[in-house]
Amino acid sequence: GEAVIGIPDKFELSQNYPNPFNPKTVIRYEIRVTGIAKLKVFDVLGNEIAELVNEKQNAGSYSVEFDGNGFASGVYFYRLESDNFIDIKRMMLIK
């Protein structure tokens, strides 16, 4: 197919930046088709600690800030779910 400017050709969850972070970091992701996007943060035990996105989003590129204020130092995981795409990456909060 033809390349369409502005519409990603794949789903992608990027590594947060900065990483390690204190207390804020930015998570970027791309979704290929319009649909419900869910971006959540979990602790190392798998407990959900933050829901950053849970809404219908158009195909495109997004960036979301996570504020780790009030959370302990350590490893966290963030998970993007959209359409049939799921990806998980880890990030480090150092205070």
C-alpha cells in the first residue's frame, strides 16, 4: 500500500525518556488503527499503579507524561494495549 503521511505503519511502544527518571518521564507510542488504547503502569509485583490512557484514539503518534512523584524508587513496567497489539517495557525511577 501507499505510505500515508502521519499514519504509522505499525504499532510501536517506545522506551521512555529520560530513563532512569525522577520524577517525570515521557512515554511515546504509535497506533496504526483507530481504537481503544490503554496505557498502564505496573510495579514489579504486577500491581497496576497508574492508568495513563484508556480511551478511543485515532491512528497516530502520541506522547504521555508519567509522574512518579509519590512512588518509591525501583523498576516499573508500562504496558500498551491497542487493537491486537500488546507491548510491555520497563523503566527505572531513581529518587
